[in-house]
Amino acid sequence: MTANELPLRTSAIAVPTPANQRIGKRVFDVIVASMLVFLLSPVLLISWLLVRMTSPGGAIFRQVRIGRLGHPFVMYKFRTMQADCSDAIHREYVRKLLTDKPERTVSANGIYKLDADPRVTRIGRLLRRTSLDELPQLINVVRGDMSLVGPRPALPWEAELFAAAHLARFLAAPGVTGLWQTSGRNTLTMLEGLDLDLEYVRRQSFLLDLVILAKTVPAVLTARGAR
């Protein structure tokens, strides 16, 4: 799957968001994300120090994800795993979720994370449980790579496994939070999560974004939105 072919494949599935709606969403994203970076700067600094002090390697984890219309970008997170570890175990896990018969299981880490993953550090588990590892994505929002609300930012190799029906999710910018995160994410199958991404694309509006943002805080506090 390439960045050039993805928009062509999705354009026949759904109608892109009107330009004025995208502009309004972008202005809102920049204002709110910038304020959050400023207000949460002490939390960002403490999280950065904890990661650096408790395991070797950089505090910020950089990973290529697929953005709106299939364009790749580098997403930022606090590192929660040992540095330079293999992702083979996670690839196989996600492949099974997308290609095998879905199983409904309750996972402490959500449908995209392995429980008891040996690669995760002690501080990493805390950051994941509180969703603090996601805070650097606010920089991605300010840069324009992501939105505050949108579909989950997919990995390139994940996107290659998606069925054609799910490619319309790339008509919207990926989000720090989304409909999937506030809808019982850790009790959903992965295919149900992708269906929620499509539902967001079909229903997206400023009001829906506000509702999702309002639901995100309690979802995180109760660990229902753990990623």
C-alpha cells in the first residue's frame, strides 16, 4: 500500500470532509493542543525524566504511522518498552486479530496491546495504564500530522492487512483519542474497533468531537481507554 494509491481507493467509498469543516477542526486542534502542551509541561517533563532514569535509551519513541489520505508521518510517544526490541510478537498478534476469527477478550492493555508483554518496562506499564505515554502526540497535533479526535493512527504493516471496506478510515486525520477509545475499547475485537473508525468518519462533526473529548477523561481514569 502506498500513499499515492490509498486516496484513490478510499474516494469511492466515502465522501471526504468539507474543506470548511477541516479548517475549523484544524484551528480548534491547534488552540487546544497548544494550551494542553503548556498546561501539562510539568507532567511531560516528569514523564520524560522517569523514562530516561529507569531504562537505557531515549525517552521519546518515534514510529511511522499512516495519516490522512494514506500519507505517512512520524508519531511521538514516551518510550514504554526496552530500547531496540523486536516487534515480531506484536505483528503476529495483530495479524491474528485481523485475519483469524475474532475473539472477544477483556485485555488490560486494550485490543491492540499484549497483556504481560515482556518488552514493556516498569515505568512503561504505569505510563500506559494512565495514557501518559500518549501525551507527546499533542506535538503531532500542533504539527498537523494528527487531530485531537479521529481514527487510531495505524502502522503501515497494519494498514496493509485492512480489508478494502476499512480503508475509508483514512479519509480523516488520525486522533489522539477517538470513538473507539470511548466505546469500551478493551472489550472490543479489533474489527469492531475498525468499524468504529468508519462510523466516526461517517458522523464526524464538531459536536461529536466535543462529546468524544468529554468522554475521554473518564475513560482514561477508569482504564477503559488504556492503549
